[in-house]
Amino acid sequence: MEESAVRELLEVMKQHNSPGRGDLLAMCQQIAGLEQQLNSALEELSVMRQELAQARESPVKRALQKTVAGLEKVTNGLWGRLDSLKEKVVEGCKKTLAAFRERGVSALAHTAEFLHIRPALEGISRELEKNIVFDDRALSIIEAASKEYHEAGRHLKNIVRAVQGREALHDPKGPGALARGLSLPFRQDRRLMCAMQSRTAGVLKRLEHLEQAARPPIRQTMEECAKLAKAQESKERAAPAVSREAR
């Protein structure tokens, strides 16, 4: 939104009442929102590392540390893709402005054709899905380890209760403080990733609106084809007939 080409194009579209201005503005705002959410995701990764650093050494801790490393790798990939997306938007705005100066107002209807951002958006969507999978895997590891830990503790308590002649415990205990502490950052990161996925879908929807605006309606295309056919027919009728003698 701070780029001069973006601001200039939005202003030109406003002056000429271009129907695609609202979609372009919403796309830029959504992309800015993606950047803010990605910053929040990096903060969550920092919290995860701190939580794991305080946890005792165990196979669960090592598994989660590997998962966090995977999250960091995918998140860094998201940064690269987001930077590339922003560059494409700015470059697309510059090309649209150049076409506007050359061809006039009609070029504004083809803004989507100059952006070329659909592959970048779809790539971001795939990376977000990877992050969600990482979070789900981490939460699954924590849940399984918590259940195993509490089940082992319950068995041990039941042995003691049996020796004392007391009734065995049957109800499983809920997740402990450690499990809750470890799972919270992953749940928050997953929430952020899902929100970013939803925002990315919103950008794609706005892009689709822009793409549709560049295509003429089917009725208009059919009418133009009918006019061409009629003109060709009139042209053939107007052509002088060749006499047999001339042949």
C-alpha cells in the first residue's frame, strides 16, 4: 500500500470509476494482513522454542524440536513467497499504468492480466497447508505422550490401591500442565495458519473477480459473432455476380 505505483493505480481507477478498484484495494489490504499474521507466527515459533527448552529431555521433546524446525523451514519459505507476491503486485500495477497511458481507460479492465499472481497465491496456500499439517502432527505427539504417561501413572496407582485393598481407578486423567504448556503454542500457530489460509482464499476470490471483469460476457461475445456473420453475409450479397459469358 505504500508503493507509489499501487497508490497511483488505485487513484486512477477511482477517477475513472473502474469496477475493479474495490477488488484490487481489498487484495492489497489482505496481503498486508498476511504479512502481519506471518509476523505473529514467527513470534509463536519463538515461544515454542522457549517452551521446549524448559521441558525435560525425552523422545517427545526431541520429536517436537524436529517439528518446530520443520515449522521454521516452512515459515521462512512463506516469507520468500510473500515477498515475491508483493513484488508481482507492484510490477503488475506498473504495467497496468503503462497500458492505461498507451491505450486509455479500457486497459484498467485488464488489471488481473498484468498481475500474474495466481501461481504465487496458490504456492502460499500450499505452504500454509504444510504448516497446519506440522501443527497437527505436533499436537498428536503431545496428546499420545500425555495419554501414555497418565495411563502408566494410573496403572502404578492401581497397584498400590490393590495392595491397600482399595478400588482401582478407571477414569483417565486429563492432560497435565506440561502437555497443556507444550500444546498451547502449536494450537495458537495452527489458528494463525488457518486464518492466513482463509485470508489467502479471500485474495484468490478477489483475483477471480478481476479476471472475470476482463472477460466479455457470453451474451456480448455471441452478439459480436452474430454481427460479424451478418456483415459477412451482406458483403457476399453485395459482391457483383459473374456472368456466364464472362466465365
